[in-house]
Amino acid sequence: MSEPVEPPATTDGDADNDAGDPPILRTKPPRFRSEPMPSWVPRAIVMFFVGLAVVTALAWLLSRLEALIVILLVSMFLSFAIEPAVNWLEQRGVRRGLGTFLTFVGLAAAFGVFAFFMGQLLIDQVVQLIDRMPDYIVQIQDWANRTFDLEIDAEALVAEFQEGGRAEEVATQMAGNIWEISSTIIGTLFSLLTVLLFTFYLVADGPRLRRTLCSALPPEGQREVLKVWEIAIAKTGGYIYSRALLAVISGLFHWGAFEVADVRYSLPLALWVGVMSQFIPVVGTYMAGALPIVIGLLHDPITAAWVVGIVVVYQQLENYVLLPRVSAHTMQLHAAVAFGAVIAGAAILGVIGALLALPVAATVQAFVSTYLARHDVIESDLTRESIARHRFGRRSREPLGPAL
């Protein structure tokens, strides 16, 4: 656009100068020279609306394919986790497809054993809890009346758990919803089978898939892709196998300890503690210990005290003896990083994101440590750490400042 042409200023001195005032300057409105619109403006407007349409179409497509994307993501990390086992079988002469199938059979057997024992425990405990609930209510009523000098009458509440009460009515209603529950189970099984199918092909045809992807890249790009893939397999598989080993050790320890302490359902509870404490992020340790303690309380308060002692002793043994040795060759995450990763994963993908958060965080941390240069840290009170090792093999902290 050209600059406006300023007309010369005029003075109105006839009326104002009679009083001896200085003349008033008056200007006319500026006049602009009209020029044609630049040729790039229509093209920019068209490109803007085309881009907006493309983004809208992609957002719609992603919303429609959200379930498939989640399935592919879960399948990819499962393939990272089980590929080391398949590679181990392949090195011993087992064909890759057969090795993948055998690995799947082993995982299915382990999951089936866990589900069988936990289902048996759940059913027995629920039935036992409903049967004993009137006695528990009466005991609580007597204790509250005796301790706080109250006059609580819980007969109406006790009647709800007896024959013909509301507890039986609730159970009948749950039985009536069996078709809805069955449809949910069928949908879950279909999603699980889809994940397993994608995982099987990603592992069984892993070398062919990587060759296909690398064939479209130059040699330098191929090396980078294979390096990233190798890191993902090593860290994800290492994390899963270290957790599986710790779960086996935890299950055996708690099984023996629960047998000695005469805890009912010792084997299912030991499986529960082993699996939940290792594979459920952040809150798994508390969930694992809570169930045996509650069942111990239902049996005898002394038994519950023994369970608390067993859980606390094993946690110290795992933290100071087992974990440093088992995790020596795998990725160890800081507690704050693990907690933040679980929150982020749950916010993005819900329960699935929370379960995948730690392997993903371990892989990302491995990428960062691989490509990020490290430097010597200057000496400071804020960075000083004791080099004296605990006799169990873990570093012990010493006071950083002078003793008071």
C-alpha cells in the first residue's frame, strides 16, 4: 500500500484572529491510492481452509481409529517384552513362529493359574463374608455399646444379611444381569485376541518387518532405526523379566511365610502379593499387602499382625538385597519419574496407559541416556553423595552438612 498523500494545511484566521489568538491549522482527510490485492493473498486463504479441512478430517479419523491405535500400541510393547524369549528359543534351534507360540502358551498358562486361584479365593471369601457378617455386626455393636456407653441396635442390619434379606436380593439381581456381563466379557475377549494376533505377527515376522521398514531408508537411517528398536526391546524386555523374577521370588517367600503363620488361602494370597506388588505401578505394593491383611483380620487379629510383619520384612529384603541385584542390568526408574509416568499414562489411555507407563518411561529414559552427552558434576553440598556402600549392596546416605 502506498503512503497517503497529505494535503497542505490551511488556516482559518478570519474568525479566530479577531481576538489576537494564533491561527488554527486545519487539514483535509488523507486520500489513499487504490492498488490491486497481492496475488499471494487468495492463495494463502485457500491454503488456510484446505489445511483446516485436512486437520478436521485427521481428527475425525483418529477418533474413529482410537481403539485400533490403542491395540497396536499395546501389541507393540508386548512384542518388545516377549521378543527376547523368542530370540532365546530361536538361538537354540526353535523356529521363530513355533517359539512365539510356545511363549504365548507359557504366558497363558501362568495367567490361567493366577486367575483360577484368585477366582476361587474371591468366591470363597465373599460367601464366607456374607455368612459371617451378622456375627461381625453383633460384635461391633457390643464393642461400641461397651466402649462408648451407647445403645445401638443392629437387628435390622443383621436381618439384611440373613435369608430373605437385601443381600440375597442383590445377589439375585446380579444373577439376572448375566447377559450384560457376558457381553462385556465377550467384548473384552475379542479385544484381547486382537492384541494377541497383532503381537504374534510383530514377533514372529519381526525380522521381515524390520527389513521392510529399513529398505526405504538410507544406511545411516537404517542404523538409527535398528538402534532405537534394539533399545526398546532390551529395556522393555529387561523390565518385564526383572519384574517377573521378583514376582516369583515374592510369591514363594510369602507362600512359605503364610504357611508358617497359618494364614488361610496361603497360595492364592502369595500369588496375589507377587503379581500385584511387581506389575501394578506405584500403588501395587499397598494393594498387594491390603488383601492378606483383611483376610487375616477376618480370621484372627493375631494372624493379621503376622501378615503385616511378613509383608514389611519382605519389602525390606527386596529393597536392600534383591532389587539392586536383579535390576543391575535393567532400567531403574526414579520414584518420582515412575509416579509421574503412571499419572500421565492414566490420563492419556486410562488403565492401559497406567500399565504401559513404566515400560514406556524406561524406554524413553534409555533413549535420552543414549543420545544425551554426560558431563562431570562440580563438587557442591547440593550434589554430594556418600560413596560408602551398605553391607547389603545399596548405597547408604550420610549427612551432607556438618553435625550439629
